[in-house]
Amino acid sequence: MVGPQYDCQANPLGAVRLTFEKALASGLDPASFDGKDWGALDLFRQFLFDQGALSHVPILNATTIRWVQPNTLVRFRGMIQDMLGNELYVGAYKDGSVWRTNKFMDASQHPMGMVGSPPDMRIWERRLLYCVPVPGQSSWTESSSEVVMNSTSQQREKRRRMDDDASNHTDMVLDEECESSPSAKKMRENGSRSKDSKREGTSNMSTLTDVERNSLPCLIKIYDSPESELKLNDVFEFVGVLTLESDVIADKDDLDESSNGFFEDELVHLPSFKVPRIHCLIHRKLDVRDFLHNPSTIEPKPDLVKEIRESLLRHLTAVLGNDGIAAHFVLLHLLSRVHARVDNVAVGKLSLNLTSLSKESVSVFGNQLRCAVENLLPFTYCMPLTLEYLNTASLAPKKDYQTNRLIPGVLQLAEGSHLIIDETQLETGTLNSTGVENARLLKNLMEFQKVEYNFEYYKMEMTADIQLLVFSEGKSNIVPADLVIPFQPSSAVSFEVVPTEALEAWRWYLATVRSLPHSIESEMQKMVENDLVAARQADRSLGSQDFSRLLTMARLMSASFGETSLSLEHWQMVKELERLRRERLK
């Protein structure tokens, strides 16, 4: 039996070309291929998923880019930070009497000097996404995405690098001082510039943010995918062909003489040695569970969940100086998520404000809790809320029309991120206009789970799902949380060494039970309603927000035990926790 004539991993473009030739041989017209797959994607789906090759495809990051070869298959996991619009390119052209394709590559190998789009050339379209490693991604997630490479593959890559005449490529990637390659040229139909078309970026390194300098962003080129599948701030895994240098290298004056305006607009782009391109073949949306080391398929049975819950609660209690009440609230907070939106209300959020903390106690208990959260959740961020920070920080993303890029703000975070705000460093002073605006942005995020994006001529609110934990001395007025609980430790911090198995179990627990469905049976619902009415009669200060918060706590309490419906026992636990919290507030 004759094996396949292509290597999807080492030579994906060869596989693309072969499927293209087979499609033509079957009688299909290249004009019908724009926006459609001719069989290439099915081939790669079979290779990656049916044959189990996905785990052997290297994940592109700041380390692996040193040895991963261009024009091979790679994976990139990241957040969509900016959507750069669409790009026209020569998708197919005739080489003599033979049709060839440029799909999934940078090269534009069509004859130059043509006017418009002649019959033997097909102009297709692709989308450009600027993606970055997920902001605040915890270091423990990196090892979960290590590549499994057998010794044969390693030796093959080693020989290829040794034999490669263009071995200077690695030096280009590592050399921060090298100059960017010549600008690529954006293709325009009929020589006109589309208002929706956007630049890929800029070759000036000064426009890169601090985050971009310390990580590896990627320009993802998307083919044959509905726009609705990919949204700003979503986290995706992209599998595609890696290119590190633009192959479209030509002098602009020469092009102007021969192209009759087809390349009229110059595409100013980010330097390819700093921002590699991936021509995407397959993409899939990721959630928190995809970043676990061992994403277990075990059913979250109540007995198993209860056991893990008890051990995690003991750990949180130790971290919080034996404050068991605070530990219970932190656990519910870590399980919270926005699961619905009713009018302007983000249903399911449960922000938490730990008060009675000083600079000294935060340096002990706050840091210990922060480290614990970083070890438990894949995306975490800590914000030091000082006066200087509020007056100078860029919290909201802002559109820069000079470079046609969305400049990221601190609050442009992925869904499921955890944000700790340390307000104990805040001292008396005056907020400038930036500080007032930043305080408003934080309050808006806390109350409505929305982040305002500044497009200069208008502002747009984008929905978010970010867990917020506030450290403060008194109740925070800048970021008023759903729950305020005075912190009362009774012992010193326990610096226990947590076994890896326990950490992985806790991570699985938090990622799994927070997504469980939930319901309240009619009998239980009537009992809850009666209790809420009685509480309102006893305390007229209680309002709809208090009742909504209690229902959210009830949902989270049930989930924490692996249950999908509210029981009387768990409802009573919620009422007791609330009673203890109010006792502390007195």
C-alpha cells in the first residue's frame, strides 16, 4: 500500500497544493474556490484529530520560535486583541496552462504587470487578526502545552537546521536591533482603497506595547470562516502554516510602474521577525479547562467533588490565617461567572471586597492569597491601586488611527480572568482627569461587567466576565463589590507545600463545577421566596440587589458541592454565611 505523498506537519503547503490539484482534476473551477474549501481542511482535520497528531504539533511561543521551522505546521494559543480587517490577495493564478494557488502563504507568485483582475488570476480575501498570549496567563499553564516530540522528529529538525543555508533566520529572530523587512503591499481591487481595509500595524518598534515586547504576538490570517465565529478578546487555538518573513519583497516604485495601481496602497506592517504570521487552517475556541495539565473527562460526581472541595477549603483557610468564613466567601467568589445578562445586570458575578487589611497585612496575607489564586486559575492579574497608577494608567483600550491599531488597555482581559485590586496603597491626593476616568472604568466593570473602548470619535461598551477581588482597609468606594467581608485572621500564614496532584485536582474542580447547570425546584423556590420576604420584613434596608446576591450565592454553593439544583441544606448554609458576614460588619 502506497503511503500519502505529503507530510502535513513538515510540508503543509505541499498537502494544500495536492488537494488543490485533485479538486481541479475533478473538474472544479478555481473561480468557485473563494470562501470555500476544496478538501484541504478535511485533510488536516483528519490528520490532527482522527489520527491524533494535534498534540505533536509544536505550540508557538517565545521559546519555541527559536527552533520551529518556517512553512511548517504550528499551533498558537492566544487572545484576539485586535481585528485588522480584510486583505485581498491573489488566491489562484495560471502558470502557463496550469492553475496554481497562493492560499495559506504570504508569497504572491503571479505574473506582474497585469491590469485589474485578468481571467487567469483570482483575487480572494482573508481576515487579519492580531493575537497575543492571554494576558495574565499563569506560568503553570505553559507546561500543559509542551510539545510531545519523538526522537526521530527531533533528529529530523536538527538535521534540517544544520543543513539549512538560511541559518541566519534564528539570529534574525533573536536580534532585537535588526531592521524590519520591506513593507508588504496591500492588494486593492481596481486601484481603489476600501474604507474597511486596515493596516497590519507598523514597522516602528516603538509602537509595540510592553506586553508585546515581553511576549510573542502573532498575526493570524483567517480563511473561509464566518465573522461571527471570532470575536474580540476570545481565546483561540489556531493551527496553521508559520511564516516569519514576508515573501512579497518588491520595490514600491517598480510595482507602481508595472501594476497600474493594483498595489496602490502600501501596507505598513509589524516587523515579521517580531510578529510571525500564521495562515490558519483550523481554529477552535478555548476555555479554562483547555489550559489544565490533565483535563480530566471524569464526571463531577458529588462524592468526588465534595472531597476536593473540603481539601481546597482547608487550603484557603490556612492561606487566610485560619479565617474560615473569609475562605468560604473566597471559594464562592472563585466559582462565580457571568452566565446570563438581564437588561443591564450581569447575572452570576460575585465580586468580593476583603476589608480590615493594612499595607503590612496585605504584604503577608494578600500576597499569600494572590499566589494561591495564581496557582489555581490560568489567567490572573494584580492591580496596585495607587494615586499615581490611577492618574497615569491606560485602563481602556484605545484606537490609534495613525497606525490603525487598537492599543490595548489593562482591562482588555480574556473571559474567565481574575483581577485583584489592591487598594491598601491608596493615599490621600487629587485625581486628575485620567484618574477620574480610570475610577469610572473600574466601577463600571465592577457593577456591570463591561469595559468601555475608546474609538476617539465614539466609545463602545464591550461585555466582560472578570472575577474581581479587592483588598482594602475600609469598604472600597472606588470599586464597590457585591460582597464586603472584614478579614479576621487568627493565626500566622501557613507556608505549606502543596502536592502537584492536589493542585491539579483543585484546578480541575474550579474549572469544572463553575460551568455546571443549575435549577431550583418549585417547592424549594417557594421556600426561598418566603425566606426573602421574612428577611425584608426584618430589615427594610434589604433590596433587590441583596436578594439577587443571595440567589447567586445559593447557586454557587450548590455548584461547589457538584449539585445542579438547590437543596435545603445548601440554602441554609448560605443564610448562615450571610448572617456571620453581617455580624462582622456590625
